[in-house]
Amino acid sequence: QKLAVSLQAAIEQDQLVLHYQPIFRLDSGGIESVEALLRWHSEEHGTVSPLELIAVAEQHGLAHRLNEWVLLQACRQLNRWHQDGFGWLKVNVNISPNIFMDGELAITVRQVLHDTGLDASTLVLEITEDTSMWDTMGSIDTLQELRELGIEIALDDFGTGYSSFSHLRQLPLNKLKIDKSFVADLSTDPRAVSLVKTIISLAESLDMSVTAEGIELPEQQAQLQLLGCQLGQGYLLARPMPVEDMSDLLSQNH
Ligand code: G
Ligand code: G
Ligand code: NA
Ligand code: MN
């Protein structure tokens, strides 16, 4: 079977899986949120990477269904965690640029919030800056609509893409995620340190919180703490993991 046909069946039959990677407060070590990350092991096609999966979905008109599936599963799972006593937990869901730009995202999000009864303030959408979408006014309207639902918006992979200072000024964003390429160079490159320091103070002055992605080494974590970075995620702290493991980790983390 073609990959797209299998993917469609997998969406309908709930054969896709979300893994979760915690985002930690770097000062206290507490968990603030979990990022939902798509995983698919197909009997026929083996393990398909999320990037390939999303590309196939977009080529075959399945992007909407896939996005809806991810949002609904992530919100349902967060509800379970809230009911298990972790009522403060948030979930971060990645939204691909095409989904973001087509104008129906706010309708889908509103529907999912309604169907799950989830507290909107615990949902964070991650939008990558690696597109030229910010140049269209429609994108600002979409962001505004999403914010009016009470959810938060994070700008993902910050520093690598298209965003300029004027975008940061115009867009109603809550969070910046510093791209892992900057974090990777922190322990070896003083210029990376300067850049990260600047991004942190920029975000603070615009009332956004900062998350460092891709923390792999203790030196990087130490440097980020020194620079006052509030939040971090990466293999050093915890890898993306299945729901059961995430539940265990939440129970251990106070
Ligand atoms: O988890 P991993 O490193 O394999 O993810 C690879 C890429 O796929 C990352 O850029 C990540 O943001 C993206 N990704 C993972 N899950 C989703 C998802 O549910 N939706 C979208 N749009 N992107 C995702
Ligand atoms: O594009 P995005 O920033 O959403 O990509 C997130 C992806 O990065 C996750 O899917 C995850 O698998 C991966 N990731 C998480 N932590 C680390 C890390 O410490 N190092 C690297 N190289 N990748 C990571
Ligand atoms: Na992301
Ligand atoms: Mn992300």
C-alpha cells in the first residue's frame, strides 16, 4: 500500500502515537509542560519520521485530519493528567506552517477545547518561525483569534528562520523557544553565549518566557541557568517518552 493510504488508515484507526518530552523549570527542576511529538510505527512501512509523515499528509490532503488527531489526543491526555492531580501541567503541540496559514486552525482548536473541556490556558501551540507566513496580515489575525481562545503561542526554533524584530513587535506571542543549534554551541562558542543572553533579555523585555531546546550537556544547562533562562528541554533532562513513562516521571517530579 502507498504510504498515504496507510497513513489515512492509521489516523482513522488511532494507530499513531504521541510521545511526550517534558519542559523543565531550570531553577527548581519542576516540570512546566510536556511537548507532544508524533510517532508512527507502521507494520508495512516501519518507523516513519514525523517530518516524513507530515510531508505525506500535506501532499495528500490529510494535514487537517492529522492536526485534529494530534490536538485531540494531546488535549485528552492532558485532561487525564489533570485528573490524576497534575492540574498545573501544560501541553505543547506543534503546528505546521501550512495548517497555521489556512485560517481554520482557531475553529479546530475551539472545537477541541470544547469537546475535551480542557482549561485553554494549559494549551500551548508551537509555531515555527521558519516560514515567510509572518508577512501576511492573515497570520496575525489567526494568532489573535487563537489568543482570544485563551491559549498560549510559542515561537519554535527561534533564531534560525524568518522572524525579524518587527515580527516580534507585532505578533501576540507568549513564548520563545531558542533553537537547539544555539544551545549546542553554548559550551564552546562565546558568540553563542552572547546571542542566547541577548535573546533572553529581548524576550523578557517583550514579556515572553524563554525555553532552551536541545540541552544535551551539563555545561549547557549550567550556562543557561547562569544566563537566567527559565525553561529548558533536551536529552540531558529527559528524552521524548511514551505516556506511561511520562506519568511515572510526573509522579516523581514535585
Ligand atoms: O520528535 P522528532 O525530533 O523526531 O521530531 C522531528 C520534527 O517533527 C520536529 O521538527 C517536530 O517539531 C516535528 N513534529 C513532531 N511531532 C509533530 C506534530 O505533531 N506536528 C507537527 N506539525 N510537527 C511535529
Ligand atoms: O522542531 P522542534 O523544535 O519541535 O523539534 C523538537 C524535536 O527535537 C523533538 O522532536 C525531539 O525529538 C528533538 N529533541 C529533543 N531534545 C533534543 C536534544 O537534546 N537534542 C536533539 N538533537 N534533539 C532533541
Ligand atoms: Na516544534
Ligand atoms: Mn518544538
